[in-house]
Amino acid sequence: MIHTYHVPITFGDCDPAGIVFYPNSFRWIDASFHDYLRQFGGHGAICAKLGGTGLGLVDSGAQFRYPMRDGDMLMIGITALDWGRKTLTVSYEAHIGDKLAFTGKEVRCLFIPTKDGLIAGDMEQVRAIVEG
């Protein structure tokens, strides 16, 4: 694992059937990514250094494997960072104990403001910060 993030699941995270309302999984994936960035100064500091407005999401998906319920402790792990010229694909696995709860992927870009609007910046700059 490249990074792990822990989430205690509470009653408020669940739907009337008593299982996690699926959009919360995407919220936790996003929180895991931003928690990972903290060791490099955080999202805001990285963007400020590179002249960007955000490491924004351009695609996301998840496959749900095991129900998550109130009282469970969820561990979300970043399992891979796949660097492209203009994109970063982040892969995730989320576990409750030894059970795989879900897998997920995000595709992110460094958004740079220009006079014509936002463009996807060179991810090599971000990679240099993350990989040192």
C-alpha cells in the first residue's frame, strides 16, 4: 500500500437498509487522496507551488464487493499511482478486516488557469513533488 486511511462507519453513513449509502464511498476515496497529499504540504500548497487551481477529478468509478455497516472500521488503501503526461490514475482498495469492501479508481488532472480557461497541466511537476 502506498497510503492508508481509516474511516469509522457510523449510523449516519448508512441507508435505511443499514448498509453504507454508496456515495459515501466516493467521499472517503476523495478524503483518502487528500490525506495522502498532506505529507507533501497538502492540496492547496501543491497547487499554489505549481500555479494550479486544483488536482481535479475527471473520472471516477468503484466496484462494491462487501456490505459496509454501522460500527465497521473501513481501511482504504491507495494501491497504485499511474502517471500519464496530463493525468494521474489513483487505484484504491477498501477493506473491513480481511474482507474486500470495494475497489475504486480516480483520474485526476492538475488544472491550470489560462486566459482561455482551465487546461490540464503537466503531471510531471506533481510527480516530482510526490516522488521527491
